[in-house]
Amino acid sequence: MKTHSCRIGMFQAGIVLAAIVAFCGFSMAAEFSADFSVKTKGEEEVVGKIFVKGGKIRQEVTEEGEKQIMIIRPDKSMTWMITPEEKMYMEIPYESDTQSIEPWSAEREKEAKSLGEETVNGHAAKKFEAMEEGEKVTYWISKKLNFPVKIEDSESVMEYKNIKEGSVPDSEFEVPAGYEKMTMPVMPSQKGSSN
């Protein structure tokens, strides 16, 4: 196995993004693809593609001309970070209980403040305001698909566009054959004191 100096920052940001996707109310029966964008204050907009099949998620982002892929497999308790140009991948354990974002549900909808309805990227959506860890977060929930097509807080805005419902091949959620596994670099913050 190789240790590789891949863009850990992008990968870590991707994990957060995927956590939002995974825990904001996608039905386990959902199957679709879409374009997504994330605009964060003071940073460049991140755009890419997302594929969802039940609990499986694949995200593709091109950064500095290099394609990066993240595949989340809750069924395998694993997240894979893939760099196609180098035919390499990295494994990161998937731990759903460490995520702070709760699923969007009928119960949560009752607790949120209704702000009426708006159309977002062609989707009629119910708009809600919820408090999460002391911060206001606004959700636009697609009436047809019953998941967020837009999420906004004080720091960022995430949107889904060109949503296409339909079958997504299982192969999209697997590491391609012939790719080499690389090890996760040890971060200084992981080296705690022995006492």
C-alpha cells in the first residue's frame, strides 16, 4: 500500500457534504442523479455530480483539473476516496453515529417553522426554518421527491440541480478494478499525549 499526498482538505469537505446528503432525508428507496453546488463564504464554489441509490452515495468533483470521487457505503461501513487519474483509492470508516445532522422526517417537519412554498430549480418545494446547534438552517423540501433540493445556513448554500430520477448502475458505487489502495496520512492532531 502507498501513502499518497492527495487533497485531504477536499476529501474532508466532501465527507461533510455527503453527511448532509445522507442525513437530510433521502428515502432509502431513492434512486437518482443530479448536479450539486456548494457556496461557502470566503471560498470558491464547489460543483459536481451526485448519484444516489438507496443509502449508497457517489459524489464527483473536479478540483484543479483533477477528478475526485467519493463513494459512501453505509452497508459496508466504509467511505472510499478515489483519484481516477492515478488509479488509487483510500478507505475511511463510515460511522453514522458520529454525524450531527438528524434525518429530515415528518416529526422534524412539525418542529420546524413553515415559511410557505417556493420553486427551486424547477421543483415545487416546501420551505422550512429549523434550529440546529443554535443556528438557523433553511430547507427547501421537494414536494415530489421529499428531500431537500436546497439547504442554507449562515455560512453556506447547497443546491441540487438537473435531478434525474431513474436507475443508477451498482458499479457506480464500487472501487474500479485494478486501483491501488493508499494509506491515510497521520495528521498531527491525531497524535495525542500519552497521559
